[in-house]
Amino acid sequence: MPSSTILGRLPGLRHFIEVAQQGSFRAAADRLHVAPSAVSKQIKNLELALDVELFRRDRGRGGLELTEAGDILLFRCASVVNELTIAQDEIDQLQGMQRGHLRLGVNEVLASDLLPGILRDMKYNHPGLNFSIKVENTREIVQRLQEGDIDIGLGYNFPSSPEIETLATLRRRTYAITSLDHPMAQLRKVRLTDLDGEQVIFPDESIAMRQLLTEAMAQAGVSVHEVMNTNSFTLLRQMVESGIGIGIVFGRFLQIRRERISFVELQDLPFESPPVACCRMAGRTPTASSVAFGAAIRTIFVQYGG
């Protein structure tokens, strides 16, 4: 066992395990590439520390035999070695993050709202880490996960599947967003019926949210004027900020650029907003960088409830 490992820094236990396995100080010394006297000294120091004898030394050429105390220590050492090996692997992975590569697939709105702050912090903590980011819809993200093109997917409406492991989810509230000079901007909450007659910027038909909104408005008898539709929520928010209409979005992050828009919670909707999910493929060994990203996402999700 290389001395650079954690167990190598605990010579008493390391020497004890070798002597117990080899049955003699000399054989253990040969395995450890040290003098037999060094092995004997380490065992003696360990026995003094524990105030017990670990080996019976009166067997002549028959070799050493563990005492009852030695049997107990050897049994417990098995789990100690296992835990130290795991710790060594985790530390090696952490060191690997200094030169690691994180491959992400993310929905566009989360790429602009949520991702910059997380990646900024990860880059600060791990300067050698680099990133590949694919901004796509969830269907394409799932395909990339399956094909091994990305390590982590972050978005809405991931399908329920045993091959996809969900690391974290967040259910977000639904908001009407307005420019700051809109009459609704000072309100905290409104109902869908309060949007009757408004100029509205919609997501286009490629986005599942559009169908939810269309059906909800029809059910509530709400009539609005569609002034624009787009598949880009970043553009949608920019157009709301410019004052040409209001929009409807799921949740609010806006960690980096604080846009001049007002979020007004929409109440009594006939649907629940889909959760944001952070996912990876089940059964694959995760990279250290993807584990760290998953932990960062869980922390963020605890902070944001809507």
C-alpha cells in the first residue's frame, strides 16, 4: 500500500495489519520495505497506546498469533481501511476538480437566470475547472444525457424514467411580469381574471407552458391581446421591460442581472407549475465536478421557494 495514501500516514495500524496478515514481523517488513525492528517498534507503540498485547510472541517458528484484543482490532480495521479508501477516492476526485470539465445541458431561462452565479462560484473555488454548456429544450437535454454528451441536465418537464436520476427539484410559483411603470407593478398578487384585456407576450407553441396558459385562460373566460410570441424567455423579459406587454413566467431567480421588471404572483390557477429539476443518468459513475454542481443546485433550491 503506497505511503501516500491516508492509511500510509497511520503507520501503527498499517504495520499491525501487515503483521496480522503475514504472520511475522519479518514478512511484514519485507512487504513494507522497512527493517523488522521498525515494524516491531510500531507494534509495540500501538500496544502501549492501547494498553494491551496484540500478538502472542511465544510460538517460535510457528509464527505470531493474534490475541483476543488483536482479533478485535483486526476486525475493526477492515471497516477503517474501507472508509479510509473511500475518503482517499473522494479526496482524489476533489483534487481532480482543479483540472476537471463539467458538461451541462440547460433550458434557456435557467441559463440566463440561475446558471451564471453557480458557475461563477464554482470557478472561484476551482480555477482549473472548465465548462461546456448546451442551451436546449428538455427533450434535447434528455437525448444528450442518454448519449453521454453531457453530465448534468437542468430544466423543466423531465420525463419520469428509471434511467434518469433526479438530484434536486424545485416547484416554483407562477408570476405575471410587468414593466415597473405598469399599473399592476405595485401589486403583490393577482388572479388570472385580472389579466383580462391586457397586452400579453406569450411563449410560442414549442414551449409546453403556452398550452397551459391558453387552456387556463379559456377556462377562466379571460381574453387578452397577444402582441408577440417567442421561444426565448430572455427576449420575453426584455420586451416586458420595454413596456410593450406583460408576460407570464414560472419562478424568479435573476441572480446576476436585476432586470427592471415587477413580479406579481398569479393565484388560483388551474395548473401547477412544472418543477425545475437537476438530473443525470442513473447507474453512471458521476464526475467530481458534476457531484459538486449537484450540491450547489441543492443549496440554491433551498434558498428559492418561488
